Amino acid sequence: MRGAVRARWAACVLSGALAATAAGCGSGGHDEPGLVRASWSDPQNQLEPANTNEVQGGKVLYMIFRGLKRYDPRTGAAENMLAEKIDTTDQQNFTITLKDGWTFSNGEKITSRSFVDAWNYAALADNKQKNASFFEYLDGYDKVHPDSGEPTARTLSGLAVKDDRTFTARLRTKFSTWPDTLGYTAYSPLPRAFFDDHAAWLKKPVGNGPYGIDSYHRGSAMRLRRWDGYPGEDKARNDGVELRVYTDNNTAYTDLQAGNLDLVDDIPSAQLKNVRKDLGDRYINQPAGIIQTLAFPMYDERWSASGMEKVRRGLSMAINRDQITDQIYRKTRTPATDWTSPALGDQGGYKGGLCGGACRYDVAGAKSLIEEGGGLPGGRVTLTSNVDTGSHRVWMDAVCNSINNALGKDRACTVNPIGTFADFRNQQTEQRLTGPFRSGWQMDYPLIQNFLQPLYYTDASSNYGKFSDPQFDKLVDEANAESSQDKANAKFQEAERILAQQMPAIPLWYQNGSAGYSSRISDVTLNPFSVPVYEQIKIG
């Protein structure tokens, strides 16, 4: 979360405990010449690969863990990392062979058991891991993580260790692109220390990535050091990274300009008009795997009744995306023309324009469709979002103004601001929202499947609007069973055309990754997830 107060830096020696605070430490501190100084926010929870599903914690996991696959920081393509090969003859039964020579930073050898134990831990309901649903494709997930009641098994029947470098995975259904999902950090291996003394591991996580955690003071900074014994080709080119906690990104930007910070990966919207002048070529603005949408509460019959798909499409056509992205976001957002992201590229399944005319600003068309569909429920529409982070209130007001202007009614659209993200999520998950609400998605892995199935498949984990369409589900199942990614992409794109007809969520814009950096560092890039590629950064 962002506020108006800047965090103090700790000048004393930092504790290794992830739960520690900066109490008793003085402000000020000193800079180490070989460390990259980057802005950051404290993660929501203690760091665990299967229990971290927010951006700030994910940045750290990206630095301290490597999995079977890694996503190319430039193209997003899934490439083998710890996997030597992943074989299948039927798209349902997979044999994974590990490369030799990999260890954790504590010296423990990484074996098949390092993955199988980690995945079983993640899937088991008793462990309450937020990313447990990523393992639902494996056979036996319904036994270790039932919808209700106690687990009837402790391990996934679909996993089996064959030897130190080989294990097998059996899925409950065909899923041809499943291997390409395995670069997500939830699938990371874990050392025995994680299980033998879990509390101690949480205080100072041990991983197998190019960096190790040196120290952390919540509310102040986390310091990561290069692991010189790291066996991967993507070795760190700097001595380490100091992630400094800011509660106001405007203050971080000011520190960057003053030379007190090297990297800011969240340029404040208020600074976008000046950033090119301030930073020149040291400003990055590039597409990222993020889309913003407005989801409809399809569990409410006022929005799901017959004919209401015309109203939903009409509202989409009443939104002037070009004007909003230009005037508010100054081209750091791009009007969306589908439900995925250009960051996927052709290989990942992106195909622009699938939304068709429903995503183009058309005043006459919007009025006509809304009238044909029976009009707005109760004659009005209320958009809901939390307003404690980002610039959500600003764009929600702009969207409402656009709808009101298009329909020629002053109060046809209003905004329902919710003070905190936690309250918003509670109302969302408890189905208390009665109008369109802020949604959207930041990809977990660069495949079209990740933008569609979790959000729109019947009863999927992030389908908060409760959209359900048998034909959409059928196409997704068929896409997962295809023998090649090209064929799977084509099926998923057919499913997107159903979203264009039904409009369970309005695509608004694709969000770019933006960053600025100091003249002290070089080789700064953002990956397709909009996260800095820390290991590539050079000092000087």
C-alpha cells in the first residue's frame, strides 16, 4: 500500500528475521558501492513460494529461487532451467528429468524429492497456502485439498519419485502446455530445512537463486547478496540489491532524482508529464502482462438476465479508452482489444482485436445496445473499487464520466469507493457487490490460458463474478488437451470470442511496466511481468 510517509532507513546491523522491525535503529545509514538501491514495499506475508501471490513478495522470490522452467526476461518464452527435459506422449502423464549439479545455497543437493515434497506441501489444505490451486491439475488434488471437510490424503497421487533426478506427474486431464506453467515460483523446490525447522526457515529463507537474503527489517529495507556459488548461467552482475521500503512513490521518485536511490519501478502518475525530461533514456515504458477490467456480478440476476449481454456490451462501448489512457496515464496504458495482454506475443496466444466493436468507443452503438437490452438495472450503474492504492478513483471517475457523457445522463454512472483493499476483497469474495467492480490480472506465466481459465471458467479460483458458459468451458478443456501450443492458442482464442459476445468483464487497458533509474547503474530492463531483471544490472 502507498501512503504519505516515507520509511526510515536502519543504520544499525539488520536482523535476519523476516518478522523483525526496525525499532531501536537510527535513520540515515550508508550505501555500499556494489549494491543496487531499489524502491520496494513490504510483502503482505512471510515469504514462501506457494504462499506469496502479490508483486512485492514475488520480486524477492524471483531473486532467490529458480524452478524447472524460467521465463526469458526479454521474450517471456518458457525455457528449461533445472529441468533437463520434460517428456510426455499423451499430454497427461509427464516425466521430469533434472539437470545435475544444482544445490540450494546451504549446500544441499536439489533432487526430485525437493520438488515433490514442496508440491505436496503446497497442495495440502492443512498448510493453507494461497497458491494451492496451482496444483489442482495434478491427480489427487481433490483428496488433499477437498472443497469441504478434512483431507483424505496427505500427498498427491499424481506425483512419484523415480530416482534423484527423475519424477513423474500425472494430471487429472490433458494439459499440453502444463510444462510451460512450471516457471511460476509456486513450483519452486524446497530444501529439507523448510520442513525440519519451518519457523527458522521463514526467518531467513534458503533458496537456490542468484541471490540470498542477508537481512530484513520490515518497514525499512531488505538486503540481498549475490550467491557466488550459484550454478545457473544468469549469475548476478552486481554485489547485491537493497530493497528500500517506501510508502509514497513520489518520495521514491524524488530520492531517485537526488541520487539517493538507483531504481524506481513504479513511476507516480503525477510525474508522468515530467519523467522524460527528468530522466531521458533512463525512463522505461514497455508493455507488461497486466490487464485492467471491470467485472460484472453475474451472480446477480439483474446483470445476468436474458438480454443483459447487450447492456454489458453497450457499457463497454460507452468508455472512451483512448482519451482516458492518454490524459490520465500518458500512454503508460494501452486501450485493450481483448482479455489477455500483448506481452504474451503470438507464441503465448495474444491476438489483438478479439473484442471487436464492443471495445471501441461508439456513442450511438452504446445507446442502442443498452436500450435493446432493456436498459441499465434500476436506470443506473455503480462501479466499485478500493481507493487506497494506485490511482483507481481517478480512472473510475473518468470511466463514469465517459459513460454519463455517452448516455447523456448526469448520474447514470456513479462510483462506490471502498476505503481498503482488504474490505474490497471481502465484499468481492462474499458476492456483496451489486454492480461492476474493478478486476484485472497480472499474469503468473506467459500463456493465454492463465488469462482465461482462472477468471472465466465455471467456478475457477479467481472467477469472482461467477460467469459460467458451457461452450466457453468446453473450448478451454479442448485447448488444454491439444497436442501443440499453436492449436491450443487457436482454441483459447475461440473461447475469447464468447467473452466478446457475453461480456462478463469489460477489458479497459493493458498496463505497461514503467521504471526509472540513476546514472550510477546500467543494463536495466523489465521482464514481461514488469519486474526489474535485478541480476542483469551493472554498477557503473
